[in-house]
Amino acid sequence: MAGALKSTSDGVTLVLTLSNPELKNALSPEIYAAGVEALNAAENNPEIRSVVITGEGSTFCAGGNLRRLLANREQPQDVQAQSINGLNNWIDSIRTFPKPVIAAVEGAAAGAGFSLALACDFVVAADNAVFVMAYSSVALSPDGGGSWALARALPRALVSELLMCGERIGAARLQALGLVNRCVTCGDALSEALKLADTLNARAPSALASIKELINDAAGSTLSQQMDAERVHFVRNLHHPNGGEGISAFLDKRTPRYE
């Protein structure tokens, strides 16, 4: 069973639900393609202000389907390469999507499921959530940008432990390390993620898109380059209609109405 990616809405928030409960929401090329398609449509839809990615039931995502991977060993190597390209396209589309993306994690986020959560701008996790990249336990190595994200966010020794030893790490510890934004009671991850989305939805989409782009580019920029980019975005946002609305609303002590 390939599973599916269910798409629903909660006000102006798009909710994408990994749905493959028999295999703990294991990922598949069909889900990757559906994820890219959903974000492409949402990017051009002004009625969508944010996106939440979650899993059906008590598990966020078990990562790859090992039986499918085993079957792919009997296929040309390009078959698995193309599958990973599909995952990479989805991860990249999340990172470059100009609107906030929030992962709502219950239970396990394993393998590419962990990479998927790391690709999001925010992570809301239940207190029972467990994050693990146990690729080495089956003689494999990471995919989906997991090694990239972890190596930039955590000390080398800890990243080595997580990737080489396949150690599990809980939501509370990841929150202390800065990779989880909010740790909530089991069963409340989605509702808390939607509350966070509501907070973001009340802010100017134009400003949030600029901030996300600046954050994405910061690691590869010098200070001078980053300040130049900040200048460009600041001036653009000041002269955007939302800039005038935001400043006027603040001075008038009223709630702004952004487009």
C-alpha cells in the first residue's frame, strides 16, 4: 500500500496529513509527489496563509517502507535514486515555500520522517514524540537532508551519536536543543500547531516570506551579503501595501488587515 497525503483546511491553514496507518505513515513516491503538488497549489492561493504537516493516528511518520526498499534492491539503482529525488523535491519545496510550514508530531518521527519535520519552519511535538534516524541499524545512510539539518543545528558529537548509533531523542530534549518549538501533552500536537498557525496567519504574508528567505540564505552568506539582502527586503516590505497597513494599524491602535 503506497499510502496517501490527505489535504484539508482549517480556516486559512492547509493541513496535509500523512495517511498510511497500516505502515505507521511510511513515505512513498506517491506521497512525495502529492506533497510537491499541494505546496505548488498553496503557494499561488492567497486564501492559504500557512501549512501544517501531520500524521494520521498516533504516529507522525515511520520513514521509508523497508519492504519497498528491499524490493528496490532487485531493480536498477536508478529506481531508488529517482525515489530519493522525489523526497528531495518535497523537502526542497518545503524549505523554499514562501509561507510558514509547521510539523505537528505525535509518536515517532523516524528516518525520512525526522528529515521531514526538520525541513519545516516550526516543530510542535507531543511529549511522547520520539525522533530517530536509525539508518545505520539496517546498514543505510540518511536521506531527505537530515544530515544537513542536524549538522547545522547540533554539535558534531551529538549528530554523530544520532546518525551513527541510531539513538532515539525525545521531544523535550530536542526542545532544549532548539529544534522543537513547543512540547505539548500527547494528543495535542495538531491543535497546538493550528494555534501557532493562527498566530502566524495574523501577520503579513509578505513579511513572513521575506523572513523565511533571509533565514534560508543566512548560512551561506557573509554578514555584508546578509545585510544587503536585509536592505532589499526591508525597502520592499516598507513600500508593500502591507507595510503601510501594519504601521498605520500600530499607530491607530487597531488590528491590521493584511492582504
